[in-house]
Amino acid sequence: MINIVAEEVQSNANSEICCFETQCKLSDSGNLYFFIVYKMKQPGQYSPVYKSETRRQGSNGFTTWNPCSIGCTDLCNDNVEQEIKFEFFRNETSGKHKNLAHFITTMAVLKSGGDSCVMPISGSNKCTLNKLHFEKKHSFLEYVFGGCDIDLTMAIDFTLSNGAPNNPDSLHYWNM
């Protein structure tokens, strides 16, 4: 028996994806850096939604990470005034990463910043979200109603090399 379960988000949901490339100037002399994006669960309490890869600081003093895409529902539950927190770390092999800086913003600020948003962080450091844009995220039902075909192909491998179905060590054991 195969059960397929789907959930349709209400049509009034934002259904957008926030896409950006992060570039940061950090005055720390460490070699590898990464950042984590958090959404606010309640005032003063945040939950991580994205962790970047680790990157070296470039010769120009800036660290640039790969572009990322995060769903607006994941970032702020489609509430444009809910806080979003970015934290920047120096990577340590011991696992005790050093927190270098952070900034807090909202989706409303990001949307009003155009295709680039500069955020001041501790001291003279700054972070720039480049190539900032928002894309509509289509729902499953929009694909189906738009004419998307769904095909299902299944195969069952009952070759003897997998063992007999009545043997508990078999890949195809049937407990009947």
C-alpha cells in the first residue's frame, strides 16, 4: 500500500523565495568564515534556518559566499516585520567557533533595499547582500492545474541474489 500525503499552503501565504549573495568585511585575521541565518521564534529566541559554507577571506579583505535561496516562510513565517538574524563566525577546528559579528533585519528592510542591501555590523565591519531578489514559489496545485503531468514508475527486484523472501536476512523478507 502506498500513501501519498500533500499539504496545500493557504493561497494568502507569501510563497516567495529570498535569493542573495553575501559579502562581508570582517576585521578579524582568521582564515575561514561562515554565517548562519536565524528566524525569530519569540522575542530574544532564534532558530537557525540556513548555514553557509566556510570561505576564506579574499585579498581585498572581503569574504564572499555562494548565492543562497531561502523560503520567506522559513525566514519569517511570511511576516515582513518579523526579525531575521545573521551571525558571522570564524571557523575553528576545535568546533568552538568564534562569533565575530551579527545584525538583525526584517524582510521589509530587505525588500526596500533594491538589489543590494548594506548592513552595518560591529565596528567598521559591514555586510552586503548582493543580487538580492525575490522569486515567486509556485505551489504543487499550481503545477497540477497548469497541466503538469505526474508519472509513477515502480520496480520490484526479486532476483535470487537478494535472498529468499521467507529468510529474515533477505532484502525482501516478508513476515507472514
